[in-house]
Amino acid sequence: MSRSLTILAAVLLLAAASTRSEAAGPEPLRLAAPIETWDEGVPLGNGLTGGLLWGAGNTIHLSLDRGDLWDERRPEEVRKPDWTWDTIRKLKAAGNQKEISRRFDRPYSQIPHPTKLPGGRLVLTLEADRTAESFELDLSRALGRVRLTNGALTCFFSAVRPVAMVRVPGSVTTEIRRPAGLDKLGYDPAKTGRADGVTWMVQTAAEGLVYAIVVAARSDGEDTLLAVAITSNRDGDDPLAIGKRRVGEALEAGFDTLLAPHEKWWSDFWSISNVSIPAPRLQRHYDFVKYLYGAGSRAGAPPMPLQGVWTRDDGGLPPWKGDFHHDLNTQMTYLAAHAAGLVDAERSFLDRQWELLPVYRAFARDFYGVEGAAVPGVATLAGRATGGWSQYSLSPT
């Protein structure tokens, strides 16, 4: 993995020196069915929200995520006034590594929060004679497809509106599943409902966060159109009402009407820079990773943490809390954006770091007792240190 990432970084840095024909476009990613786990699904997204398309038989899953769904609660140990670098130095001088681990390392591994939150899963049950044969990601247009025995399912996360659209041949039943991992955080069960072609789930999380997944359906000739929105009370006081309005407006506009500006956005994205690589596998890898910039990072949206906008969807909470590891993880995620001319994707990261500068200054003052700014090696969306393996997570160097 590290070797391929190094090659990728070198390739991306050549992005201004294009020789490949733009007209050819990136080659689609094609995957055989079934896809039986979330992490092998087709990634779609618009910076703030994302989805993974996967499934088997006539059951198709769309794992849903939103970049600002976070539980920011800090363990009690981390909030103590002597949770400081000076305390670590004194414990080191006393040879008390066990206490260093208890106070600075273990809160990360033994307490589930703070953590990125998984959003939920939309489960689509198609007609019995429509079973998945293959999955495809059209990189040039950011379209996901499921080739069926009888027709094809198509999905995109609008690049210009906060909704996702799905076109399904025939009829379909929908179900929104709450991530079981939220039980580990002590949350109350989600509130669910269904009325007038709209299905929803509303989850109350920690520290006042409330988010909703809303799905609306209507017939369109022989097809069924679905509009999907992931909203929170960061959008307004009533995320369910906001979600209902967004999906209603999307269905009223229609699939093709929303698709046109989406395709224009992606056409502009691919025209920014281009690289021709004589090795087909490296070319596909380059194209795919460049696509992830457009799907997962956007000015005005949170930057990509460990899993971008495709948080774990297997019933648990995200590994490593889905947090921001400010080492090669964020470095190699974003180092090529500037050279490739992908300023919009890059701003997602840079703007956020600038906004967090007061937090980093407070960490330098409160934890290290110095002036300036210190960026925790492992941090939440709000820029707070999580603890963990302290010689790494707290950036003492």
C-alpha cells in the first residue's frame, strides 16, 4: 500500500503536464456482482454527503454518510487540568509508563467517543426478476450503476444540490437502517416514519446534534425515482422538514433535470488537469483517486478524515474513530491537490485548518504551556486532541 501510494503521489504531482486526450475520459470502474460488504462498494459523493453502492440478488444497499456527523464528547480523563505534556514528562522521569498509558493512551481505545458517526443505510428491494449482475462507476460523470438481469439502476449524488437521486427500473421497496454501533454511544433509538411516499429516520446524537435521512419516491413511467437527503440541525432547526422539502423539490425537478448541472460540474472538474500514463493500471488508479477528490472534498464541507464520506457500515463504529490523523494520512490525501489544480478540493482542508487555528493555539497553551499553535496528531472534526498512543497522537515533536 505505501509503495503504491508513493507512486500515486509522484504521478499526481505531474498533473499539469497533460498529454492524454481529454475527450477519451477516465475509464469506468467495473465490479462483478455480488458485492457483499460495504467497503467494496461503489463510492459516490458531493463533498458533504456520500454513499456506497453495493448488494446482491435483488437487494441493493446504499450506505449513507455526511461529513459533519460527529460525537465530540471528550472522556473525563482528557478534560482534567493536569492532562498535559508536563504530566507526561514527570511520569516518564518516574519510570511510570503504566500511568502514562492509562491517562493518555487508553481513553482513546476504551471509550467510544469522540468519534465520527456512520449515517445509516438505505436498503432497496427490487422486483424478484431484477438481480444484480455487475456494478459500475462512471468516473467521468460520477454515476453509479447496477446492471440487472432486467434493466439497470442508476444513482448520483448531485454535485450542485444537497440530494442524491436514484432511478430504479420497475417498483421498489425502501428501508432505512440505523447503524447498530450508535447503541455503544448511549443514544436513544431513532424515530422513523413513512407517509405519502416519504420514508425517514431521525436520530438524536450527543451535544444537541440531530440528523435525518429522508427518502422520497414516485413513479416515472415504468421506473421509480428516489430522492435522498441527509440533513442535520446544522442546516436549520428542523432537519426532518428540511429533508422533506429537499427531496420533494428534487423529485419535482426530475432525474434528468438534476443530472444536467451535475454532469457539467464533473466535466469542468476533469478539464482542470490531465495526465497520460502508459501503464493502464496506474492510469486507472490515478483517475480513480483524482475522482475521490471531487466526490469527497469540497470547499464549504468538512475535509476528508480517515474514511472520507464513506464511513464504516457493518454495524460498528468507524475504526480509529474515523478521525483526522495529521500525519501521512492527511498529508498524502491532500498533497497533490494543488499541483493538480484542484483548488476547490484543497480548500476543504486548508480553510478548515485556518478556522481551527484558535483551537490549535489553545492546545499549545493548555497542553504544552507554550505560545504558538500545535496541531494534535490525532484530532476530531473540531480540532480537539483525542489522546491515543501519546508519542504519536499528541505531536510532541
